[in-house]
Amino acid sequence: MKYEEMLEKALKKLPKRVEERKRFEMPRVISEIHGNKTILKNLNEILNVLRRDVKHFTKFISKELATAASVEGSYLVFQGRISKEILQKKLEEYVKEFVLCKECKQPDTKIVKEGRISFLKCEACGAKYSVRSK
């Protein structure tokens, strides 16, 4: 069998339409405003998807929003009224900076501390980048 014939045979076996499926989906924020407090209701779900520490995430988001935040059970409670859109935007910024690999864009990363410097280490491609401390 010639190369061209084998190639044609292989191409016929391929599906007509190829779908790209991403295994990482950005979590959606579920929040409620009660009086002068905002409650992030799906904190545990977000942290499980991102594989990050609650302290790291809480410190980042409270600094970014310039407001106090405290963990109460499985909720994150902010002082002040914060819209769902702003919370979602801050979550996306966190993911871009502290979760997704800058090289291969995969979420298979972890934050490792070497001395006083924190690094984002990709378990998929092996890349390593320094990240600002929370």
C-alpha cells in the first residue's frame, strides 16, 4: 500500500467535525447582598476547581476589593455591597495570575515557596514563574 492510499484511508476514519473541549471551566460566582454585607456562597466549589488555599484566595480578593473579608463556614463574607460582576471579574484576575500557566494555559499549577519567593509551577509543562506574594 502506498503512502497516499494509507493517508486517504486514515483521513476517511477521522470524524467530519472536531470539537475542542476544555476541561477547565471558570467557576461562576454565586453571591447575595444582605444589608451592608456581600456573601460569596460557593467558596468551597471555587477553591476546589482552582485547587488553591482559602487564605491565599481570601487575602488576594480582599486586597483587590479594598474591603475586609472573613470566612464563615463555607461562605466568604465581605464588608460592603459588591456586585456579582465585580466579584466575577476579580475571580478571573486571580485565575489569570495565580492558576493558569503562562506558557501552556493549563490550570495544572501549584504555588510553591522557595525561600521568600513564591513561584507558580506548572505540573503539565514544567514551566515555573515567580508570582507576587498574595
